[in-house]
Amino acid sequence: MPHYRLAFADPAGHVLHVTMTIDKPAPVQRVSMPAWIPGSYMIREFARNIVTLTASQHGQAVAVTKLDKATWEMRCTADSPLTISYRVYAWDRTVRSNYFDVARGFVNPAASLLCDDAAADSPCTFEVERPAFAGGEMWKLATSMTPQQIDERGFGCYVSANYDELIDHPIECADFDEFTFTAGGVPHRFVVSGVHRGDLERLQRDAQTICQGHCELFADGANAKPPFEHYVFQLHVVDEGYGGLEHRASTALICPRHDLPVKGVASISEGYRELLALISHEYFHAWNVKRIRPLAFMNSARVYDTKSEQYSRLLWLFEGFTSYYDELMLLRTGLITEADYLKLLSRHVTQVMRTPARRLQSVADSSFDAWTKYYRQDENAPNAVVSYYVKGGLVALLLDWHLRAQSAVTLDDVMRHLWQHFGRKNVGVPEDVFAIFERVSGLSLRDFEAMHVNGTDDPDWRAACAPFALKADARASVSSGDRGGAMTKVAVGDMEPHLRHWGVVVSEAGEATLRYVLNGSAAHAAGLAAGDVLVAIDGLRATRSTLAKHVVRLVTGEVVQIDYFRHDHLRRATLVVPTPPIDTMALALDQSADESAQSRRKAWLTGAMV
């Protein structure tokens, strides 16, 4: 049974001290560090943060041989405990790794605890020492790991059934704020670290509402109990940053502090709505990903193999379907309005429409290539990578609509089936998931799969919307800030020309540097590229602050000269001002639709909440 002991040793140097003790090591003992963490499909090489590593038995040094970038070997004396001591650099303020300074310590076990390769299935104990540095006496510890013997602040010893469980319970330590609530009959703890003035009473109510909604969505009859005995939200608020990572009974979240609700303000800001959607997204993952899992990711022990890439073409289901339900649940539980939700859907469609990669890469291919493309995006990403989150969410929407229009089955029923027959039984979901969808629905869905999952053609949004008393308006953007979501009667001649019409996005700070150039755009035809720095348009100086003033005066078909630096070389391009592209979507209610379509829309939007 491996025993781990972690100390917050050096806050100024951001170093954790870890001691791993193996009571009965193998004669040739190997230990290793995961290369990736479930939920984030990229090789992150956590072992690179191990600064030093030594081993000993009976107080005597044992030689350590490093076999590869994440594996160490020691030749040991039989039946004598082996102690491995190492230091971990912890300065990654994300939800995936470790962070430590005088104000906060976040420990992701996958990025800090070595695995006993000979006994990965053995029970583990994990002891976290109380901080000894000044200010550390105010720290508390929050984790979903099972406590064995802990003090009133949460420090002490925890237990896990095996290594896979051990690394699935991150630890948040700080003088944090917190509240609790119950959802599905299970206690939930919500901790908030970082400086803020947020309305935590409102956050408590809204988070409880979301969690209860998801529990009821997956409920087995009247039993809405979730698949865990308790749950922990670990929210860190920062100046800038956003993201989340799911775990089996907790989630680590990060968001801008100003996204928290403001005391005394009843309306919902866009930032707070995004935070609630993030909470909803990660909580839904407790079913979809943490328990309903792709078979391709599971080894013979039915756990994730985190030593190397594991390929699946189903991330559009595991991440995309989760993205679909995160905002839909906000509507179903009354936290946002129908108009809010349609605006969000419109923006998602718009985001995909503005990605040339949608015509080159299917969501199935995007899922398979996540390891090398989605998590390693560069300046060419809009031309090469389609998001299995965003487009996957739209696939879920279209499938839900298709099922509701053609059968008595809904996507809610499909998710409950996946939970009951796969997630609850710890059976991996096979790659041919449409065979399951067809059994549940009784429909032939191969044409749907070919078009929306394996294909790259744009959906016919008008036809898809009609059975749900909705109408779709695909149009050009009317301003630089137009993200979609609003019907407009603005004529092309009355639009505000802007650089997005040219197919470029300019950096938000510093020089007028092109961040992206979209394939097939006017900028692409002119020979401009990402990284070019614009300096003049028709001989007039161009800066980030003056660009819009120049562009707004140009008319379709006009030829302009653009001076720019590529690296240190001054160049000139000729650009023909284009007709604004049709790249913006607005979905709205169709008041003229018949009663059956109106009823179908209501059933979809209320779903399990009826």
C-alpha cells in the first residue's frame, strides 16, 4: 500500500515536498507520473515539474535510474520499506496542474503523485501536512477524497481505493470562502478562493438549482440521487482566466472575479451567465465522461490509461453533448430566459460559421486529433480545427430535434440510457455509438451520422428550426461586435464595414498585428498572413485605434493598398474590399408556426423539468 505525504514547503520558490513510501517494494521497483489528465486531451508531461528525486531504504541511499521522461527505476532490498522523496515545482495557475504561493495551494494529484507501477490497483493513503509558513495557519483544505483522519481544517490523512481514484480528487488549500447545499439528497461543498466581492448567497441558490436539475435529468424514476456521496466545487477567482476540469466527485474551476454576481443586482450579467454555464458543464461531466466513458480510453482494469494518448472519435459526444446541456439546463431551471437561450445558440452557430475548418474537419476527426490539434492551436487554428465542444453541442441540438420530430424519444432518454447501461455499470461506450442511438430511438440514423458527425457540410438551419416554431436568419455581421443572436433588417449598404469582413482578427494590444487570417477571405487573397503588422492603408497610418476609421470608409469592390511589416521586412499588398460574408446567425421564435410546432418547442425547452 503506497503512502504519500505532501508538505507545502517553500511558498517563495513554489515547491511542494512529496514523500512516497512503499512498504514492500518489488526487487526492481518502478514508479511513474501520468502524461495527461482525463478531461484534457493533451500530453502535458507533468514529470517535467519534478525538480529532484531520491530514494532510500533503512536510511541508506538507493540508486535511482530514470528510464524515460516519466519513469524511474530502483533496485531494492526485499521486505524493506522504500522511501522516495521528491520536490515538485508548482506554479501553474490552471485547473490541470499545481499552484503554490503564500495565498493558495492547489494540488492536482495526477500532476504531483507518482504511481507504483507494480501496484496501481492497491489502496493508497495520502497525508497533507498543515502549512508551517506565516499565514498558512489560516488555510483550510477542501477535497472530495475520503478522509481517514483529518483535523478541523481538513489537513491530515485521506484514503483511496487505488491510484486511479487517488489522482481524481484535487485539493484546494487557502483561507477561502465557502457554502454548502444539498442536491439529489447529497451534500455539496462550494469553496471560493481569491479576492472578490461576489454575492455568494445568490451563487449558492443558483448552483443548487443547477445541480438539482442535472440530478433530476439522470434520475431513475423518483430517485434523483447522483453517483457520489458528496461533491466539492473548487472555484478560484482571478483577474483573467476561465476554465474547468471535471473529477469523479468534484470540479476545479477558474473564472474572472468580476464574473461573480454583484450583491443587490438581480439581473444576470454575461460573465455570471458564463460562470453558471461552466458550473453546469463540469457538473454534468460527473455522469458524462467520469462515468459514461469512451471504451477506447479504458484499459483492461476499466480505468483511464494516462501514460500515453488514447484515441477516440467520440469527444463530440462527451464534450459536445455536455456543452449542449450546460446552457439548456440554465433555461430549464429558470436561470435564463428563452430569448437568452436562443441568443446563445445563435452565437454558437455563428462561431462555427466563422471557422473555415468546418468544411475540412468533421467533429469525429476533430475528436481523434484532439491530442495534436485542438489543445495545440496556433494562428492557423480557425482554418484547420473545428471545435468538438461547440460544433459537438450543435450536433447534440440537431440530434435532439431529429429525435423529437421523428419519434417519441429525446436526447434526454438517450443520456439516461447511456447512464443506466454503461456509466452505472462501468462499461465503456463503443465507438459505434449510433448503433446505441438507433436501438433506443427505433430510427435509422446513419444518414444523420454521415452528415453531421463524419461530414463537413453546413446544416440547413431553416429546415431544422421549422418543426420547433423557430426561424433562422443567416446574414452578414452588421458591426465588429456582432456575435450573432439578433434578427436585423439592416441592409448591406447600411452595415458598418469592419476588418472581420476582410477575414482578419487583429490583436487586442500593442501594434495592429493580425492574429488570424481566414482561408478564402479577401485578406487571404491579398497575401496577408497571421503575424503581419499593419502600418498603413492607402498611405495613411494604420494603428489599432485608427483601423476601424479607415475601414468604415471603404466600399465593396474598392481596391486598397496595405503596407505592413512581415517580420522586419516592409511589404505592400493589394486588397479588394469584399462583399460582407454571410457568417452570422440569429435564431428567433416563429410566431406564425402552427400549434404542434409550438408544443414541440415547449417540450424541448422544458425537457425533464415538465
